[in-house]
Amino acid sequence: MEAEPCGTAPVWISEALRLLNNALQGSCAPSTVWYKESSQKNLRSRDFLVPRGALKKSFPDGEVPADLIQKVISLDAPGLPPVKTCLQSEAGLVVQLDRPAVFHRVLRDFTPYLKPLPSADDGLDVVILNCAPLHSAGTLDTLRLSDLRAALLADHLAEVLTLKGKQVYRVPAGVCKEVEEFLSQLGISWPCTVDVSSLEETVAHFKDFLRDCVENSRDVDSAPSPGLFSVQLKTFAEKHNLCLQGYDPNLDFFLVNEDDLRQVASLQRSVQEAEPGSPCMVLHIVSCEEEFHQQKLDLLWRLMAPCTGDVTQKHLICGPVKVLNSTSPVACSQYFQLRKSQMLEASVMKYGESVKGESWDDIITSLTSAAVKFELMATPHRSQVNLNLEEENITTKGTKSGAFVMYNCARLATMFDSYNSAVGQGIYPDFVPAGELNYSSLREEVCKFLVSLSMDFSCYYNRVHVLGEPLPHLFGQMFARLQLMKAVQTVLHSALKTLHVRPLTQI
């Protein structure tokens, strides 16, 4: 397949940083590092920067030779945005892009940006996502908020990994009916069927193995703690020369119960049912409360099924979820219903008595689902999430709010509906092909908006009248802005799809 011409290939920030670094690096400049500018103020004059301090480490007196500056200006390679200027300033070495050309490259065909970035081939074609908390969720009441956070993350990862071309299997293969129904309210379709007889057969095999084949395990049926076997994991690991780097050093005795064997059996069956002969990775998604226990299960599986030595196991730990100003635990169903009632009340206050009927029920459910997901997933997965359930903390104005994003989706949809309606009435002409638009009409403030979609879109939308006066000399600018908004809408919808959040089309 022929490579795309440099002037038509998609542009990528990661590729631009790599090419810019390569342009300056060499025997005289081994440590030069470029950064993508993110400050709204600085974006007025630059897009990439090598700070002055870094230049002083790489060049005598911090001065970059003129021939290297010219080399940066002359760069032309697939993935690199067109460079307008490169010069040395008090801040360091700065690059400003040819922004109209960048807009033309990006907006004339933004479909490449809807696909995952190409990554190095890790050789793992099959990924088994083990959402550990769902194994023990026998009822909805036993599902903690930290467990829900893990389930939401597992569902999101399943979508992202599928987009990357991986074969994804989710474990457990079955959850109880009320947990299944609760997750479906959040747009999650978790597998709900399991081959019980096959699972029980594997569990029975594991019991026989532990009873008869492992010399450092013993029955504990008479012990006061519930359990079937006590297994010395550390002794086993040392005997088989297993590397325990990254595991808790306190791993030793493991009191194995029936639920433990069922989880390991579920993993074993999933590996057997996956693509035969394909490299496989098992990703355990665990709430922090169960991190130590999941490490024990990891080693127990390696003990009972030595063939899993070819399976890569990794652990993704979700931090705790703390409800502020609460003296008692808050159940997942209680949390969801509270947020739903708050969304309903906020909508009634804004839109009045029109908030009723099936369509509004769907809108409120979508808003609630988005609010819950953004609340539990906006924080880095290892960090603690602090939930404030008081009504005054529900707002559509916070940039991390799911409702805020959903209202912006509705505003975009309404704007395009208004344009199409005006076209039908002969007020505006039909849309011009994206490749024929003149993007120089997009002013500098657009670049500030591009820094953070969720933070600046509303400001841009309120300040700039995308659908301007129906005057022929203004149509070019209107079409360029509409194409920008179309790209924003498409990328936003694509991202929300990985969260199983259905964008609102009206509000």
C-alpha cells in the first residue's frame, strides 16, 4: 500500500513531537525535548516549545544554530502538521503551525481520528477482562460503589480494546439478574449466560487437584473460618521458581473457598474457549479492597493450571469511592436513584411542566447514566473518588459533569437541525464539500477552544454565532465553522460510544 502524500496524511501530535525531537537530536543535542503548548495565552504565538533551560543543556549558551532552525521549518513528513515559523525567544525554541493548513488537513477528512492510534504489536490478540467484583455480587445490595467503578472501567476497556482489533472476552460470563438489570440502566450489556455444568466440572477438578496433588495444602473443613483448603502460596512459588516481583511480599497462606474456585474456573474456561493457539492476556480489574485477595487468586490459578504460565496476567486496581458527609454505606441502586431524582428536579426547574412522558424519561435516564459514569471515571483509576450527593452539587455547568457534556451534545444537534431547516427554507445554501472550504476564516480564538473541548466549547458556542446572517459573503466562514462543529460532534459521539453513553439530540 502506498504511503499518503505528506500534504494529505492525518496529523498526529505524538508523531509531530517525535519528528521535532529527531530534527534537533544528535551528538550535540542528546537531551532536547519538545513540548506541546497547552496554555491558552501562549497558544496565541506558539504550538510547540523547547524550554530555554533544556536548550542550555544541549547547545553552547543555549543558542540553536540557524541551520537547525531552518531544518525544523523545512520538515515535511507524514503525520507532521505544516510548520509556519520556528524561532528562538526568551521562552526557548518555539514553533508555530500554519493553522489554516492544519485545519484544512484535519477537517476535510476527520474519519482517521475516530480510530485508535496505531500501537506497537504486543503479540497479544486475545484479552480476557476479569471484572473481579462481579464474581461475588450475588445480589445488587452486595455491589459496592467501588465495585461499580470497576465494572464501568471494564466495560469501557472492552470497547476500546475491541476498536484496537483485539478479541475481547468478559468474565464472569454470568451475573445475577438484578445486577444485570441495574447495569443495563447504565448501558452495560454484561454477559448473562454461563455453562453451569462445565463450570462445576472444572471446580470439581480443582478440588481434586488441591486435595490430592498439592502437598502444601490441607483441608480446613473443621476450621472456624469458611474455607475448603489452606494453600501455602509462597512455598509453591519458591518451589517452582515463580517470579513474584510486583506481588505483595506478605503473600503466604491462602484460605481457598468455593467462590475462589469458581472465579478461577471461570478464567480457565475463558482461556480454553478463546482463540486456540492465540497469545492471551488476562486483565484483572479489581477494587482496591480486593487487591491482595486477587493476587492470591492469580497465584492459585498458576498453581492449579500450570499451562496458564503462557497467559499474561495483569492487575488494574481501582481506588476507593468515598461518599462525603455520609455516616453509613450508600448502595449502588440508592446512588443511581438519588442522581436520577436530582436530574429530574433540575430539569423541571429549567424546563417546567413539559418534563413528562416517555421521551423525557429516556432523557433523564441518559443524563443520569452520563452523570454516574463521569463522576466515577473522571478521576485517575488508582485515585480515590469523592462523591458529594447533596443536591446543590448537581449542575450542568461543571466541565467534568456528564450532564454538561450531554447538554452540549443536544446543543450541537439542535444547531445542525436549525441549519438543515434553514436550507430547506432557502435561507442558507447547501453545504460545500469539506475539501473546498477556506479555513483561514477560523480565527485564533478557535485554537484556544481546541485546548479543551469540554471546557471551552460552550464559551466558543456562546461567543461565536456559527449560523450567521444569511449574507453570501459570510457563507464561507459559516461553512468552515460548521465543519469544525461537525468534527467536534463526531469525535464526541465516538468517545461517548466507548462509554456506552447515548448522546442527546434534543433537550
